[in-house]
Amino acid sequence: MLSVLHAVFVAPFVDMATAPTFLAEVLIGGIAAGLMYSLVALGFVLIFKASGVFNFAQGVMVLFAALTLVGLMEKGLHVVVALLATVVVMIALAFGIERVVLRPLVNQAPIILFMATIGLNFFLEGLGEMLWGANVKRLDVGIPDESVKLAGILINKLEMSAAATAAVLVAVLAVFFQRTRIGRALRAVADDHEAALSIGIPLKTIWVVVWAVAGLVAIATGVMWGAKSGVQFSLSLIALKALPVLILGGFTSVPGAIVGGLIIGTGEKLGEVYWGPLVGGAIENWFAYVLALVFLVFRPQGLFGERIIERV
């Protein structure tokens, strides 16, 4: 019994202390993964803030953006031109979603908007397969997937570039929500559509803006994950990893998405490396969901979410 307790609670921390360089590499990898999780989660936060509904189609938007980019590159377009064209496509998609899906559903119950995003999910998945095919596609953005030593620590160039891009986008979006008039208008729209309309907030414009920004976030996410693991239809499943991030941070909090992503990214890497051998590995596959379950039991609103109190 003592040997088991020592292996679980003592040995991993001894390993961390005796190999600080390796610990630093694990932490850097966890932070990089966490920032990418945060970026995925931010797409959900954007839509939830503007409509008060969970966007089930966010994962497929990431897939659709990546498929469009790599498809245009396969047609012979330069990566920069293809990226600009993909931006135009995602903005046009935002206009189409507002006109066809959202405008007829103003002031409807959140469950109806949620069901609409489920329909949008399957539509975009089918459209992407029809336009670009279902084969796995390689996405080359000019950053080699190789590691270099910096101060004795192995750092992957692609992961660090993706993490840096994610950090910049997360910071820009945080400022956008907290410091701009559009950001404040988004919060007002999420609280009450009718009240927002009554004080002159253009609901149609707000929805177009937020879906366009969510589309740009989807492009960045699709490029990062696509360059790392290839553009394939399983890419849409990364949205599942964003759910624990949202539960930890709160569905309406941009800082919460950042902190939640970092907690999950570093936690699952540390767990897989130091505790994984004791339980047969695969901690990365379930760590985030177990942690989210704990939060749902003890703090369902998340670290930065608002506690909702209803008078009856």
C-alpha cells in the first residue's frame, strides 16, 4: 500500500524536481496546447455572447475554413491569396447565416436557435465534402514541424508559432469585448434581444459582425490544427475539447476561455507524462472531461461565469 501511495503522490513530484528541463518542455507543450484550446473555445464564447445560445456548428466552421483554404491552395493559389479568399468566404458565410438562419429566429427560445446551429452543422459538413472531397489533406503553411533547442529545452517550431498566433488573437479579442462599443453591444444583445433593439442596437449588424469574427477565429484554428494533424473531417471533433474549457472558464467569459484552456492544456500534459504510466496512459483523452465534471458539481458557472439567481 505504501509503495502505491509513494508511486502516485511522491514519485511524480520527485521526477519533476530532478529533471527541471524536461518539466519545462512538458509545461511549454501544455501551454501551447492550452492556447489552441482557448482559441477554439473563444469561437463558442463569441456566438454565445451575441445570441445566448451554444453554437453547435463551431467545430464544423473550423473544418470548413480549413477545407476551403487547402482546397484553394490545391487549385494553384498562393497561400496568402488563398488565405485572403478564405477570409472573404467566411465573412460571406456570416452574412448568409444572419439572413437565412438568424433573422427569422429573432426573439425565439434559445433551444430553437440551438437546433438551428445543429442544422447548420450538418449543412456545412455536407457542403465542405461536396466542394473539396473527404480525403485527408496536407496543409503546408511554411513552418516546419520540427524541434529546436533553446537554452537546453526542446521547442517545436510549429507548436510555438501556433501558440503565439493564438495568444495574439486571444488578447485582441479580449480587448475587443471589454473596451469597444461593439463588445458592449454584444453583451447587451446576449442579455435581451428586444431590450437591445429598443435602445437602438442594430441586431442584424451585431450578428453579422460576431459570426464574421467567429469565422476568422475558425480560420486561425483550422490553419493551426490542420498544419499539425492534416485537414480531415475529424478536425470538427476538436470542438469537443472546447466544452471542458468553457465549463471551467464560463460560457460568457473571454478571460475564462483563456484560463480554462491553459489549465486543461498543462494539466493533461503533466498527467499524461507523470501519472500516465501508472494507469496505462491515455490520461489526455479523459482528463479534461473529468475536471469539467468536478466543476459542474461544485462550481457549475465556472471560474469566471456569473451565478444566475432567479426569483420565483
